[in-house]
Amino acid sequence: MNEHKKTFYRNQAESIIKKLQLRKMEGYYCPDTESAKAKILELMGEGSKTVSYGGSMTIDDMGVKDDIVAAGHKLIIRENASTDEERKQMNAEIINSDVFLMSTNAITLDGELINIDGRGNRVSFLIYGPEQVIVVAGMNKVVNNRDEGIERVHNFASPPNTVRLNRDTPCAKTGRCGKCIKDSICCQIVVTRASMIEGRIKVILVGEDLGY
């Protein structure tokens, strides 16, 4: 990445961080993945914490889960739940966890988080439950406004996700949203315009392209 784009990302992030503060969310800028991983561990604080996470290519690609375990935290591994009863028990653990780690499908220049989910478990824990939510987003997810954010998810984030999940949807075949209902992963649309609890949601903006 050239220096001009690095500077652009930093300037844009600093502007968004100011908007996040007005919305009672904390914002941070990290120029790369390694510094973002260090920031995640820093924000978790001292002592052993119970850490959960939502499905996210950003989190997976960062490799931060291994760092969390190495730092002495207890990681709730969501993939270990294979039955409905196991998922029910795991969700009860997640809702009471110290830290919930996730990405966001889009973030507006005005500091709003845009997320579209299937079952809704990821967005539900963003809204309520875990004591602290840490959101990690590459600067490729920045959009002008809510409408652009929703458009981004439908046409740029969901299509590759449906391919990854082997879903029989129009977007998996054409790469463009077909506004489907059957087998859709776009069932819940959540706009986080503010945090009711000041500082509970912390957003780390990373100066790289991460996730879908």
C-alpha cells in the first residue's frame, strides 16, 4: 500500500473515531493487522477473561484466537457446538462472557455500524449480553451512509459468504443480490447508532482490507 493511501486511511479513521465518541463508542485506529491484534489484547485488560466471538472472516484471517488463548484467556469455541442443545448451552455462556469479538459488515463515515445476519446470534450479542464488545473492521468496510452499508452487505459481503457456506441462493450463483427469502443469510438488519452503555462497544479500524 502506498503512503498516500495510508495517510488517507488514518485521516478517515480519525474522523470516524470522533463520531464514534459522540455515539458513546470507543474508537481506535491500527495501521495493520499485527498492531490490531495487540490492541485487542490490550483492550481485554488484565486477568483471565472469558472471550467469545461471532462468525467473521476478519477475525479468522487475523489469527487472533491463538493469541487470545496464549495470553491466558478462556476462549469459547463456537464451532464445538454441533447439536441444538449444545448451541443453546454455548449461547448461554456467550451472553455472560466478558468479551465478545466480531467484525462489522459496514461502518458509516458518521460512526454507525451496519450488520446483516442470518440467525441473528452475532448481532444479538452485539446488542446485549457480553460485558465488552470489540469490533474489528478493515477500512474497506467504510461507507457513506446506512443505505450504502446495506447495499455493500447485499452485493459485496453476502455473495462470497453464501459461496463459503454452500447456500443455494441467487447471489451465490450470480454474485449479485437476488432479494431471496429461501436459504437467505440476510434475515436480520441491525443499525447500531449508539451504545446505551458508554464504552461497552469498542471499534478498532484497521488500515488494511480485511474480510468480506
